[in-house]
Amino acid sequence: MRGVITAALALAVASGLGGCSTFKSLSSEESSQLSAAQASFDFLFGDAPQAPDRETLLQAPYPVTYVQIGDAPRTILAAAVNGTDGQYWVSAGGEALTLWQGRVIRSSQLELENRIHTSYLADDPLSCYLHNSQAAQGSSERTCPTDFERTIQLKRPVATFDPHNPQYEIVSLTLNSSFNRNGRDITETGTAVTTGASNEGKREQYEFTNSYRLSSDGKYVIESKQWLSPMHGYVNLEMVSLTSPNAPRGEPQITRFQAPVQVRNINGEEIAPRLNEFVTAMQRQLYPDSYWPGLRIYSDKLDQRFSARKAGMLKRLRMLEQTYRHDGETALADAAHALTQQFQQWPLRASYVHGIDPAQMRLTIGENPALNPHDADKEYEIVLAPALALATGLSKATNTLTDAVATERWLVQPDGSIRKLEPSTAGKPAQTIGAMPGVTLTTIAEAQLPRGFRDLNAQLAMFLQHWDYTQAPVAALLPKELMTQAQAKTRSAQ
């Protein structure tokens, strides 16, 4: 993290952010908490060269923690928001860690890479230990599990990162760990394995040992060392003062709520509400493992405009098929016909955004879009849904691909990022993506597209940015590995 941490929003307000106060997008409760943070941090810490001592930090009227990530200097974070989706601890530089029941579940604005999601938190033994301590006296204590399996997702630069054309990828890792408790000390030992093979055909695997120190009453994690990600290694937290504990939450559901179109008139200027206002009002629908990269914002007006765009693309695909048939290219014409049929089956719905960083949504205007009354007739629909790893397009398995058709692949991830995957070359296998979240399109190679159609694949990829993950995927679209896993889960459930 950059420099000594003060109050993130205090610094943001001081810098102006284009003349707009970042507090405008926060609820009144959050604003009062952060205003107090601003005043005391400005007075206590200013431009101190190192993190203040514990006695000084105890004077702060809000929770504070020491933090050290990897080999970086130790500094401090302040608790900005405590919601049903996590506790947000933020820095002056805009970095943030989100905690749930003492566990780091997300990071934001860190260099190198960020953890953007952690799943299956309802099964976390650490949460069980804390919940037992928080339960009312006399209530029966449940037996906590000692094993924990979950997945995390990281957003990191691609292996062939070019600073002049920066590209990022979302990768999934499966973590398996076991717990051992000795009084107030808990040790968690485990492994993290990527769900897909790397370019060299090998899976990344990492071993980790996390440690947690509980408070004397067992209700809080007051010190911890937790593995964050491969590039960052461990994050060390030492709580100076504590925030309220999180109440247990169940399995996450798809979040869907309506945001009515409205506008405020402030000093003669029309001000549209921002996304965070509605998210704050709908806290009960949010979970610590709600899938923020899958956040979408829909409107009736956007639906109408998108229908016209889809009709235009459908016409263009049919023209491509006709062009191939006119030229006697039967195999390519059949491939174009298959793409046309699949395009009509894609569950598409246009969205204004493709994922949100929830920490930055609370801290910056850029990640907290205004819901403009001119872009919807009655209301916006806001949806958070998990994203599967899907595949569509041409495939020999579905008899839509022959050796006469050269192909290329495009990966469209839940956050809207688009990447053309590297083809196989002499001595180098094709780029492997495994089960990365998002949709992989296999389509006709650009070299075989007629003039006037050379931008077709890029346009198809842009349509895939608007994949509606709330719709049940077509079975044929699922990669074989995921289909096997899904069938196994179905059998076990029965």
C-alpha cells in the first residue's frame, strides 16, 4: 500500500474529485461515520512518516487496524462501512480490504492483483467459532466443521501484459483447508489450486498456513495472518479497536431489486441518485459472497435500443452465410449458419455496467454511476448474479465445425473485459483458459472472413458482454469438465 494510511474519504474530499464530494453517494449513517474519521485522521496523522503507535490510534472514534501486505511497510486501515456484505477497511490511497467474520474476502486497488470474490462463506469454520461465542448464554453450541472448501477469484494482469495495451484476466482458484483450534488460537492449513491449466498445461498450486487469534471472549478475530493471493502472499492484521461483529448469513441468492427513476433538485440543478444509495437501502438482499463482478443495471429504454442492435447483427450473420454459399464455400456457410442459430439463443440483455468494485463504489464517483432519469421510463433493475464458465460457438462436439474451417477464440469475462486468445503455433499449444468465469466464443478465423466482415468477431464479443447469467445456461454451452461437476452435484443432491 502507498504511504501511511489516513482516512480514505478524508483525502478524497480534500482533493475535490472534480468538485463533487464523495460523501454525496453515501447514506447518512455512513457519512457521519466517515466525517468523524476525516476530522480525527486529519488532526492525528496528517503526513506522519510511519504508522502511529497503538496509544495514539486508540484515540480515534472509530475502528482502526494495523495492516501489512507481503513485504510492504506496516500501516493502518480505518473501518468505513459495516454492512451485510462485509466490513470495508480503507486507506487514503483508495486501497481497501473487505472482511467477513475476521476473514479477508476481497481486496481493492492493490498493485499486482486483487481478490474480487470468495465463495461458500456460510460454511466457514472460522465464522462458526465466532458465532458460537456470540450466541446467547445457555444456548446449545453447535459443532464446527474442521474442513473448508471454497473458491476465490483474482483479477490480475495477463501473462503477456503490455502497459501500452493493458489487459487483465479473472482466474479462479479452489482452496481446501483444515482447522485446528487451541484455546484462542486457530490454525488453518491448506492448498490453493487454479481451476484451469496455465499456458504450459500445468495448474498453479500454492500451500498456505493462516493463523487467527481470538479476543478473550471469543467473539472477534483480533490478530491474523491470512494468505491473500499468489503475488501478494500474506496479509497481517492487528486490530487496534473493533467494529460490530457481522451477523451470520446463509447461502447467497441472486440479488434483484428495482430502483425507481427519480431526480432531486438542489439549488436549481437536477441531481440523479447514484448506485450506492440503492445498494445501501437494500442491504438485506446482499451477502458477503454476493458476486459483484456480475452486477448489471438494466432499463426498459436500454432493452428497446438493444433489440434493434441484435436485429442488425442477426441480419449481418445471415448475409455472411449467403456470401459463403454464393462463393461455393459450403463448410464456411454451414459454420456461419451455426453461429446465426446460436446467436439467436444467447440469453442477452443489455446492461449499463459490467460489474462493480463494491469498495470503490463507496469511495469514488467513477465506480458509483448515477442512475440518469433520461435513460429509463419508470425504473432501473439492478441484478447481482454469479457467472459460470461457459463456451459457445463452433465445436466438433456439436457437429458445427469441420477441418475446412479455421477458428479463433475470444474470452469475454463477467466484468466486460474482452480478450482474443492466442492460437496454437509451431512448438506452442493454444492458450488454455480452463474454467475461467465468463463466455468463450469459438468462431470463424478473421483470415477466412470476407471483406466487410472482418470486424464481425469483435462485435460478437461485444454482444457477449451482455450475457444474462441469471438465465439457465444451455447444457451444450457448458464445458465438459463443468458439465461433469454439475452432474455429480445433481446426483449427490438426489
